[in-house]
Amino acid sequence: MTSLVVAQKEDDVAEALTIARQVGEPHILVFGQVDPSPLLDYGHPVHHLRSDDAESLFLALRSLYESLKPSIVLAPTTKNLKDVLSRVAGLYDLPLATEVYDVKVSGSSASYRRGFLSGRAIALEEVPLPAVLLLAPRKTPRAPKGGAKGTLETVQPPSPTVKVLERRPKERGGVNIEAAELIVSVGRGFRSKEDLKIAFELAEVLGAQVGCSRPIAADLKWLSEDHWVGLSGHKVAPKLYVAIGISGAPQHLAGITDAKLVVAINNDKSAPIFKNCDYGVVADLYQFVPALTKRLKERLTK
């Protein structure tokens, strides 16, 4: 049997290979303007698609699926790959699941765990093979390198039927919120964009990244989407997550389920965030956060 790993980053490839090797004969499809040579050290065939637009990736995947007939297709759970692989799954009538982890392949089926009810519960599911599974980030150990060098093939998909006329990159704040160990996150408790400096000052003292809830990025656009934490944004797993002025909607809580320590600051004692935090402070953020920042600065300068 063969397996197919689809990813753009080496970390994602290494996690998916841990599962793909349970099936046997993994192939790797890496896409975009990346250097595929480090992936050869894993000892498996590497197929490189230089394009990263969804239509080209779908056509390349369709062609590769036809030639390999893999028993399982594995990829990280990202917006683009959910789009592309759902088309592949629909075309070949394959079961598909996202945000899965603890995957085990046995015989003609695969079992896995995944969260549901916005991350409040865990389901243990099983699907027949062939199947498409998109992995939850950072929940699968990396496969080791080793063995003979893999082979490299450049993939040339058919000409896409959809033509890209223009690309406009989204505004980004230059942060990688998913990799942050310390996060100070802001919500609708702030009255204006200018007031966010209160949180940025605290983050600077802590050496933390600044995150936010959905309204701040999607509705008000006070911060770019790479700050967005939640079910539709980024899932994070920091050592410390400080939620300031965030009520604690289920969609936001789903993004912080892996946080080690959650501190909530809110002036509404009935806010749902207080049922989902380790420490809660009922206070006006405009008074408490500057006082906390000042105290931390004093302790650090002693």
C-alpha cells in the first residue's frame, strides 16, 4: 500500500510521515516556492509543485492520486488544503476528517481522535480506507530522517481552467501566533484601536505576542488576521495566555484548549471566560492592566 503526504512546510511533512509510514511506501507532495531538497533526507519520493494556487494544487493532486492510488492522504489542517482536499475527497468519494490526531492505521481502516462542540468534547472515530485526513497542528510527533536519499520529481499539472488575474496579499502583522509561548490577547472590552497599546505594553514586558478574538480582526479590523485566535482563526498552545476584555465565546475557547495556563481579565463577573481559565480577575482593564504592567516593570528592574 502507498500513502500520500501533502504539505508546504517540513514540520507538517514530518508529522504526517509518522502516520504515513504505518501504511507503507509514503510519497510526499510539497508545493509552493520552497526548497524541497531537505525532504529527501526522509528517504521517500518527493514530488514538487512550484505553484501554490488552489486550482493547480487540485489538478496536481488529482493526477498523483490517479497514478499512486494511495490508501491514505495526509495533510495539515489549513484553509487552502481543506478546500483542495475536500474536492479530491468528493471526486473519489473518500471519507474526510479535519483536525485529527492520535491516528492509528490497522488493516483496512484508520481510527483517530478529533474535537467537536467547539473543542469541548473529544470524539474517537474510525473510517475505512482509502481516506483523507487533515491533522491538527503539533499533536503528532515528527518522523525521524534516515534511510536512503529520496528521489525528486517536478510536477507539471495540466493548465488550470481557472485563471488567476491578480493577487493581493492580506495585511499581516509579522507575527506567528501559533508558535508563541506567551500570548496577550485582546477582545471587545477595548473601546478603541488606540487603546490596544495597553495590551502591547504588557506584551512587551512579558516578551509575549499579541493575539485577539474574532471581532478585533474580522469585524473591526484593528489587527490583522495573523493575530486572530479561535476556531476560524489560529489554534494556539502557549505556556501562558492572558485574555483581556474577551468574553469567552465557544469559538474563541476552541482556539485555546491547548494553552497551559489561562488568565482572564474582564469587568463582567458572569463572562464565560471565567469558567474556562486558571486565574480570573474581575476588574476594569483600563485600570488593572496598566497597574499590572507597571508592577511587572518594577520587579524586572530590581
